Amino acid sequence: MASTETAVPKATPDTTPDTTPDAAPDQVADLAGVEAGLDALDAIQVRRTPFSQLLREKVLPPLAAVALVLAVWQGVYAAGVLPSYKFPGPGGVWASFTDLWYRGETLSVIWTSVSRGLFGFLVSLAVGTPVGLLVARVRPLRTAVGPILSGLQSLPSVAWVPAAVIWLGINGSALYAVILLGAVPSIANGLISGIDQVPRLYLQAGRTMGATGLRGTRHVLLPAALPGYLAGLKQGWAFSWRSLMAAELIASSPDLGLGLGQLLENGRVASDMARVELAILLILAVGVVIDLLVFSPIERRVLRGRGLLTAAR
């Protein structure tokens, strides 16, 4: 007699999302979103920008801007809007530069200020980093010191020059004191801002893996806060450089040597506007070069390491 039993097929695992009416709509949507995100990640191709494109997009525009500024400068000078002794043209500034160069003072003047600025910035970094960590992690200290740091950051650095001269005299210590008072608040506030943006999940995961105390600060907190910290470092360098120029401009002495700020003041005393404009351009050039050679490469590396750059910048 033939069997009338119907064979029941064995259930096999199915890896596709359950789209039957019984499945939860939110679950289906979540799975679809995850798949779409993975597909998007697979579609991203990290590649380096060709040199020709880099030259066209990154080098030529600044050069064109400089050429335009020089053309406008020369045009205003040729139009005689101001007397030539008050507003010399590019040729007069170039003559002042060559005179300083042939006297062998150009590099020494630049290095005097750059070495002071870098040393003061490094000392400010060593002081501002622990201050920022303590203020960010200790709530009572943050309540007490946080507003003071914000106020010091908004205080013009030139205001510290008379006090530093009275306290320490006209010497290198006064210059470095002005740099510290100008740069430390910016570095500390940048680190505090970076720490505030770190997700609590990172800290909890670090504690779960045993990264507590100084180990957690080194391996979890500081790396996660690095973008904000780096922004504070860039601002700290800007404050260091501006503070130094203000100090050299006011606290002038032969014992301090000839720096860019002193060069600017000497041009003012001699009513040599070409020398004044030359000093301004050199101060600007140093700031631009430091940013391009130091901070911009670090910033690109940090962003690329976090997957925030899909091509070389």
C-alpha cells in the first residue's frame, strides 16, 4: 500500500534578511542600512593625487594670489596715492632686503626670532598639556581654573610685556615669559576641547581592557582627543609667534640681539618704511612656512589615519 505521508523538507539556514510580513520593519531597515554602508565603504578608493593635479590645485593658486597682491601693490605705488617715503613699492622693499642680505644679517635676524619662538612654544607645550589634562579631568579644578584659562586666551599678549619687563628686566627671560603667558592657555584649551569631544564609549572600552590611569590617558584619551589638541597646538604656535613679536617690538635692547620685532622697531625709529614693510613680510613668511612644513603635514597624517581623507591633500 502506497504511503500517504508527505516528506517534510529539512530546514536549512538562510543568510538573507527575513522580509516576511512577520519580520520587524525596523530590523529589516537596520540590516539594509548596514549592507548599504558596507557597500559604500567598499566603493571608496584611496588614491594619491597626481603631482600635476597637486601643482595645479595647491601651488598655482597661492602663487597667483601673491602675484595679484604684488601687482595691486605696484599699481597703488605707481598711482602715487601716498608719498613714496610713506608707501614704497615692491622695488624699494626688495632693495632693503638685498641691503640686509649683503650685510649678512638676514638669516641671523630670522633665526634669532624663530629659535626663540620654537623654544618658547616647546616650553608652553610642556606646561599647557598637563594643565589641560588636569583641568579637563578634575571637575573642581575645571570649575575654578577653566574660566581663567578662557580669559587669559582672550587677553592680548602685548599686555604682558610691561609686566614681564618690570618683573624680569629687559632680557630673554621676559620674552619667554610673554610667550608662555600667551601660548599656554591656547594649548590647554585646545586639549580640553578635544577631550570633551571624546565619546564616553572609548573610555569605557579602554577601562574594560585595563587601560586606566596614566595608561588610559596615553593610549585612549590623548589619541582620541588628538584632532582638537592639534588645533590647540596650531593656535598656541600662532600666539607664541605673535607674543614674541610684541615682546621684541617693545622690549628692545642690544643684549637681546636683532630679531624681526627689533628690525620692525628700528625701521619705525628711522622712518624707513621700506624696512618696516620688509619686517612685516618676513614675519608673515615665517608664520606661513612653519604652518606648511610642520602643522599641515601633521594634520594631514592625523586625518588620514582616521579615514577622514580619501586622497592626498
